[in-house]
Amino acid sequence: MFKSKMLAVVFAVSSLLMLGACSPAETPAAPAAPAAPTAPAAQPQANVAPAPAPQEAGQFVQGKHYFTVSDKSATATPQITEFFSFYCHNCYNMETQYLPFIKAHIDPSIEFKTAHVDFMRSEIGYEVIRSLAVMQQMGITSELMPTMFATIQADDDGGHHHGHDHGDNADALDIKVNSRDDIKAIFAAKGYDVTQYDSMADSDQTNATMKKWAEQEKAFGIRSVPGFVVNEKYAINMSEIRSLEEFAALINFLALHKS
């Protein structure tokens, strides 16, 4: 049985860099992001209870455990947004090893959102960002994200030998992602109809989504990934998180109890 209290989260900002594409800054507006914990987390059991309430989990302090990154009011409904990149090794680890536990232990009323950062500023980078927006429109994000992660990173660093544990990489396809056609090939290989992909990728809805993500990235000071912002107001300082249970409890506190 997984005992998250015994799982220490090790933080190393330098390991988040993907070919120098990400330049994290350890400032209150841009808390450092975590490297992969040293041991894989087991899948959470069904019907697990949410993480304990703040008074049980310990006192969370502004400026230490979280930062205020917006002077606007918090969202009317509880939510958390993960800012990530398909090119980020630690984002891949977060997605496959740790988010299942976190999602199972946050209050079910909290909506979990994802937003892709634009650290690459390149044509293929923009196409990859568009692909996430299309996945969300099609309602296949959870089904296709592991394959997109694995395929993009499969050939990284001369055969995937970069010291990060991604399991057996069984989700990776033999496709080099250099163009929109390559992305469409990933969708098609997983059984999805791509006849409407171009119209969806170039739609006003997709452009508006990408614009919102870019504006949030700038407004919230996202400079390293994965990063988490609760209710579009509070950024979690990952360097203060010591267990997955504490992480989930902090999300619950900020989403449900922090005004």
C-alpha cells in the first residue's frame, strides 16, 4: 500500500530544462517546480477520501506554501490549473505517476484544468499547444495525453536516456513530431478521426484558448513547469511540499477555504 508520507519530493529546477527551452525563475510569482520524486507512486485505490482539512493537515502560510499571483477575485467555482509542457520530462512524470493520487485526494467539487505553456516560441511548439486545445474540444485529453507525452519525448537525449523514470514508455508511437501532419498521425494512430482536425486547430475557439493560456502564463509569472495555480489566484510553492497528501490538502485549502 502506498504511503505518501514516506515519499519525499525532491526539487531540482535545473532538471526541468528541456534543451534549454525553459528558464525557471525562483520568484514569488514563479515558484520553483518539482523534479520527479525518487520512487514511483502506486495508483490510488478507488473511493479514497479527500485529503484532510487544513486544520488537520497543518497550517498553510502565504508567502511560504503559496503565493498570490493575481489581484483579481478568485474564481466563483473551485478549480486548479496545471501549467505544463509536453516537452517537459517532469511534467510527464507528474502526469503518469503523481496526478492520479492527487486527483483522487482533492475534493470532487474542484475542477482540474490543464494549460500548455509557450516556452519554445517555435512553429512546432505552437502546433503542439494547438493539439492540446483540440484534445479538449474533442473530450479525449486523458486518453491522448500519455501518448503525446511519450511520443514527443521518446527520442529525446539520444534514445530516452535522460535519467527520468517514465516506465517502459509503452505509450510512445514511432512518429517524430516535427509538423502538424505528425500530430494528426498520432491522433489517427489512436483511432481518432482527423478529417476535422485542421478546422478545429485553426478555429476561433482554439485561438481564444491559446490566447488565454498565454495571458495566464504571463500574468501568473509561470517560468517553470509543472506549475499549479488555484482559483486563478494562488500559485503553489512546490519547494515547500513534502508529500502528495500535503499537496492535495493545500489544493483543498486554497480552492475551498481561502477567500
